[in-house]
Amino acid sequence: MGVSWRKHKSSRATGSRWWLPALPVALFLAGWQLLAGVNLINPSLFPPPTEIASELAELYTSGLPTRSLLIGHVTATLSRLLVASVIGILSGTLAGALMGISSRLYRFFDPLITVLMPVPGIAMAPLFIVWLGFGDPTIIALGSIAAFFPLAYNTAAGVRSIDPQLVRAARMMEAGKGTLLFDVYLPWAAGYVLVGVKLGLARCWRTIIAVEFIAAASWGLGYMIWDAAEYLRAGVVYGGIFLLIIIYFVIEKGLVNTLEKFTVERWGMVQR
Amino acid sequence: MNGDSGRAAAKSIVEFLFPFLVVGLLWELAVRLHLVGMEMLPSPSVIVGKLWTLTIRGVLLHHLASSLYRLAIGYVLAVGLGIIVGVALASRRLLREMFAPVLSMLISVPTIAWVPVLLITMGLGDRTVITAVFLGGFFAITYNTMRGIEMVNQGQLNAARIMGVSGWRLFVEVLLPASLVSVITGLRLGIGYSWRALVGGEMLSALVEWGIGKMVYQARFWNDVAVMLMGLLIIGFSGFLLDRVLLKWLERETVEKWGMLAKR
């Protein structure tokens, strides 16, 4: 119900006055373009938006007959995100479920998770570079770890909040351990798990971009931005960040929508 | 958990540290039995030894002090500006409709992604790191302040207005207490983001020489895994302590505020 309320409100707001949020952005871009055009701000540090766009277009067309440079960077990052988030989400959910069921496991692992969670992925990068070398293994490992924690944490919280009556009822009906885990605990905790998935995906994305700054071999959006910054190609840096915004916006909207469908379906199943 | 008696506190500290002890012992055992190589994974005793030498030489303290200095400046700026902007967005409908969508898009940008821009525009030193810390906290605090104030009961607000409360007093005595839960959520999220931005910023800014993130990054050039692991543990524990200490303090403040409100 919270969801429908939000949708209603936002559609009404964007329906009547959709141009309002576009206004400051347009003014900002126009002002930037103007000031950089007359050299009031240094155009090599703040290249005008048109130049950023043409830099991006150039990156897209370079190497095009075989493989576009820009598309190559984007797909490298996205495929790392896919692999790392799947590993992190699955292992995190499993660990969280186990921690939720056994309070002894919870008491043991909770302190470890609380201390490891605030460590940013990029800080672990030097260590993992020593262990796994530059490139995909390090990036994917750190991305998985980043996604793991929110899932373990939220799933454990969800499973621990279960109504003990339900467990007793299932036990009376002679449910095995597997049935209990997959048919009782996890559906109950589904809402928590979904929140964990959203948080985990965001963390995974952030970590992958950051680790690509220092550990990517030669592909990835993070690598692209970092490389451009080192050679003072400001246009590519701004263009890259613009792409980061757009891509994550699409991922989040797409994900939220599918997750909503997923919960609604769950609801239907429960009611039936 | 937050039992006031000393014994309960001591017990919960022991319970908290117990898993680290067990993992440390297993780890030490694995290294001693040559299950893993020393270069890849030095034993906890080596890490503790490193911790000791760096502490008595004052190196560690210097790293920590420079990190905390940057964190303090950046975070305080983020709190101040974040609350002001959040209040402005919440109290003027036009401003909110104009800037809230931009804000929610900017929130999704990983703070660390701003660092290359800052390196280009603000140089490779302290200013870049402090700005990254600021940006990390600013968006979360602004957003949550805005949400908190939006959700304040309109009736309560009107009642205060009728009684002649307006301007600064309305803000301090009505709006802020009523939205405090959400504001504090923002402050907590903010310190987490700022902390991560600090560590990342220090690692990426070439002219920064001191700082806990820099310590870990520099260890890479000597493949000094012991220093890396020690740094990670310190980063984790400090982040945890910042959250706990700040949270605990703020909780007490809110409880007090609630108490005050109830008495009135």
C-alpha cells in the first residue's frame, strides 16, 4: 500500500509540473556551457556539456567496426556486477538464514559482521590484489563481499522476527529441515531479504566502480573514469559519471519494479 | 544490550570479542601448521607485533589523527549544510519539486566516483579528501532531513503557528524535535558514507601522505600484507565505534528530548 501511494503521488507531480525538476538542470547546463564558452571557468577543467557529449560520442565510435570502446567498458562493469551480485546475494541469504535459525551462530557471527561491514571495498583492494592479482577475480570477489553483508544482516533479522507459532505448526506437520528453511523461514523473511537485495546491489555497484579505479586491468567504467582523470581528460570523467547516474537509475527502477511484482505475486500465493 | 550495570556491560563486551578471539586462534593455528603461506596471510601474532611497533613509533597515531581531522571537518560541514538544505527543501514546495528529483539521482552516484572530478578540479591533496567526506555525508543528511520534516504532523505545526510560534523558534522547538528520528537516521547513514569516502579519498589522492586509508594503500608497494590487514581491522573497528558512539550519544539526546516533550 505504501508503494501505490508513492506511485500515485509521483505520477501526479510529474504529470502536471514535469518541467519543474528539469528547469534547474537545464539552467545549470546552460550556465556551464556559457561560462565555459567565454572562458570564465577553465574549460579544460570544466569542459562545456556539448564537449562532454562529443567526447562520449567519440568513445562510442572509436573501435566501432569490431568493438566500441564505450560499450566495452560498460559491458565489462555490468557483467562484473551481475556475477558479483549473484554470488553475494545467494551466499549472503544463505548465511543470514542460518544465522537467523540458530541463535548460537548469530551470537558468534554478528560481531564479526558488524566490524567488517564498515570497511569499504576499496580499502580491501590492495590486499586482494596481492592475493588474486589485478582484474576480474579481485573486482568480483570484492563486489561479492560488498553484497554479502547487507543480505546476511537483513535475512538474519527477518528470520529472527518469525512468529514461533508458525515454526511449531510446521514442525508438528513433520516438516524437514530443508522444508522449514525454504518454505517457512525464507518466505516469512522475504520482505527483509528484498530490502537486503536492494542495499546489497547498491553496495556491490559502488564497490565495483571504486575497485575498478585501482585494480582493473583495462576495461570497466571505473577504469575508464580513472584513466581519463590521470590524463586530465575532464570531458570523459564527467561523461563517465553521467553514465554511472543513468545506468544505476535504470538498474534501480527496473529492479524495484520486478521486485514489486515479485512481492505482489508472493502475496497472491499466500492469500490463495 | 544497553544494561546499565557494569557487569552486564562487561559481559556483552566479552561476548562481542569472543568470536574475534576464536577466529584469531584458528588463523594463528592455520599459519603455524603451514596450511597457508606467511606472505599471503601473516599470522595474527605478526599483525599484533606490527600494530605494537607502529603504535610506539607514533606512526599509527599520526595516520589516525590526520584521518579524524579530515573526517571532522568534512562531516561537520555536511551536517550543517545538509540540515539547512534539507529544511529549505522541505519547507518550500517549489524548491522541493525542483530539486528533489536531482537530489535522488545524485544520491545514487557512488561518492568515490566524485573523487576523480575533485582530483582534477581541487588538486591531489587534503581539499579533495575533505570535499569527498563532505559529499558522502551531505546527500544522505539532506535527503533524510527533508523526508523527516515533510512527515511532521501538519496539525501540530498549525497548533504551534496559532500559538504565535514562528521562524527560528518554530524550527528549533517544533520542526526539529518532531523530525528528529529521520534526521538522526540521516546522520548515521552520513557518518558511514563519510567514513568510506574518507578512506577511499585518502587512497586515491596522490599528495596525501598520512591517513589510515593511505597506510593501507602504501603497504601495497611493499606487499606488506600484515599492515594491510591491520589497517582493515582498524578501519572496521573505527567505523563501528564512530557509529556506536555517535548513535549512543544521539539516542540519549533524543530520549532526553522526548522526555522533555512528554513533561510539557
